[in-house]
Amino acid sequence: MNLIYPIFFLLLTALSGCSQQDEAIYTPNIVAPTQNIQEYTFAVHPLHNPTHLFEIFNPLVEYLNKRIPNVRFKLEASRDYATFDEKLINQTVDFALPNPYQTLVAIEQGYRVIAKMGDDFNFKGIILVRKDSNIKTPKDLKGKSVSYPAPTALAATMLPQDFLQRNGLDINKDIENKYVGSQESSIMNVFIGTTAAGATWPPPWKALSDKRPELKEQLKVIWQTHTLPNNSVVARKDVPEMLANQVQSALLDLQNSIEGQYILQKMYLSKYEWANNQTYAPVKDFITQFNLNVRPL
């Protein structure tokens, strides 16, 4: 019996030591931050569905995070155009990439244009039909339905509606306008035959048809519209000017690095370029005549 107690005591001591060691191993080492990192939102209008939008634009946001110290940018998607428009109207995002019509809305709310997507030749509407359809002229759409992403999509909705109106259709009476929520959905509605024609613009059409070759096999671009200045990048009025300039410089420098070229390639874009509020004066003129001659916004 006398031998048992010392052995028991030794075991207890050893177990106690293990417990203390485990606590030392698993206790988190909390280090106080050396500085406060300011977070800024970067919202992109619904060029694509949210999942695809993150695939394309999150590399751009991470590029900004690497290039600009002491701040962090967070990509923000929106479920539809109306939701994105509200963010601009309520000034809830710091930076945004709106379409040209939304750019005018943003300017009215005090945002300022700091850059824009290049390749204005690509900022146009295209109208798709099935290759096996009998549609030859815009008037052949009379009594049929046409799909669009959203009422405020400039290249993919307003420019096509303006084109149809100029070419013999009263878009408010002669056709059924279906706003289906996204560029991809507008294309797919034509593909499955839900609509006789569908409107979009070149980058989404190229991106989706590259992934799904059957779209190119069965659909064709039957009409194209004129062009306008491409999508802008805007900063809210309270964003520090130095930070806005850093974002501008980083965007304009994208084309000069392998990483930047890869980011641009995913957007079907060659570059970002300098712009200011005045760059979008032609868009304002177009919106004025669209309101008068096509439909009110």
C-alpha cells in the first residue's frame, strides 16, 4: 500500500503537467492591431449574375488591395439594377462602376467620375434572334416579345429600344417588353424560345457564348446600335481625394502588367482610361431624347 501512494502522486503530477502544457499550446496569442484599416466598398452594377460578377471583378478589387496600402476594398454585388440604383441614390457605397445612365444618377448624388472602361466601340446594344426564325426587319417583331436585362440597362436595353423605335416599331404598343433581370437571362430567353428576340451588349454575349458554343450555333446578332461612352468608375464625394487618385492611377496602369492584362482579359476589355463628369455629356443628350421619343425613365 505504501508503494501505491507515491506512484499515484507521480501520475497525478504528470497529468497536471500535461494539462498545463495543453493550455499553453491552445491559448490563442492575441496581438493588438498596429493600425486601423479603413474599408471601402466597390460596387459593380449587374453586368452579370452575382456569381459570375465576383469571378470577373474580385481579381480587380484584390489588385487594388495590393496596390494601395492602409485601406481595404470590398466588392459588392447587387441582385438587380433597381437595388444597385438605390445604392447610388442613397450614397451607401464608396466607389462604384455604374453604366453610363447610372453614372448620370451618381453625378446628381455628388459622386465624381475618376475613370472609365475603354473600348467605347464595344459599348453598344446588340439584338439576337434564333437562326431558324423568320425575322428579317424590326417590323417583323410586331406582336412578339423581346427580352432585356432591366429598364435602366443602357447598352442592353435603352440603345436597342431606341434602335427599334427608329426603325418602325412603337416599342410601347407593338411588342411585349420583358425585363428578365440579367444579361445572361436575356440571351437564354431567346435561345429557349420564350422571346422572339433578346437584347444585350457584346461582352456578356461573348462571355456566355464562349462557355456555351451551342448559343453561337443557334443564335445570331441581327442588329447593332450606335455607341456611347463606356461604363464609368465613380467615387463618393467624401472619399479622400488622395485615395480617389490612387484608385484612378491603379486602374489606368492595369494594361501595363501581366496581372493587369489578365484582369482586363476576363472583362473583355483592353484598358481603363481617364474620364471626368463631362465625359458623359453625350449620354445626357441621349437620355433626353430617349425620354421624349421612346419612353420615360
